[in-house]
Amino acid sequence: MAILGAEDDVNVMDGVNNQITDAVTQSSVQTIGESASVAVSNLYQSVSNSFSTMIQNAVFDQQQSTLLQQTETIQGVNMIYSIDTAAIADATEKTARADFGSNAMNEMSILSIAAS
């Protein structure tokens, strides 16, 4: 059994086929060359996913807002219809007969005379 020395190690390294080293080098260069395009495509995919989620949320918010606006409109119309029209007519008639206008004019004329 022979012990390999430093000279023998060099000879063993020279024994690697050049085609193998070329294939390993080419695959390394290919991986390095593709890494930038893969990174950019991953970025584009994540940005487009974020935008689509944002738009879906905006559509959902608009739907909920429309639902709330319809509910508020229905409640307002129901409140208008629930007011007793006879009570409104009675209050309007009492206000019209109260003669507030002439009293207000008399008070304003008295105040303008006192101020002069």
C-alpha cells in the first residue's frame, strides 16, 4: 500500500473530466443569470396579489356602504310615513291662527322707536 504524497494529490485532481467541470460551471452561471429574472417575477406576483386583495377589499367596502345607505334611506322613509299627518295639520292651523306676525312687527317698531 502506497501513501499518497502532495504530488499524487495533484495527479488525482487532474483526473477529473473537463466535460464535468464545464457542466458544473455552466449550471452555476445559468443559476446566477436567472436569479435576477426569478426575483423580479416573484416581486411582480406578490405586488399583483397585493393589488388584487386591495381591490377586492374596496369592492367589499363599497357593497357594505351601499347596504348601510339603503338601510338609512328605508328608516328615514319609514319615519316620514309614521308621523301623524293630522297632528301636523292641527299644529299648522294653530300656528297660523296665533297671529305671531303682527306681534313681532309691533315689537320691532317699538324697539326701533326706542333706539332713535
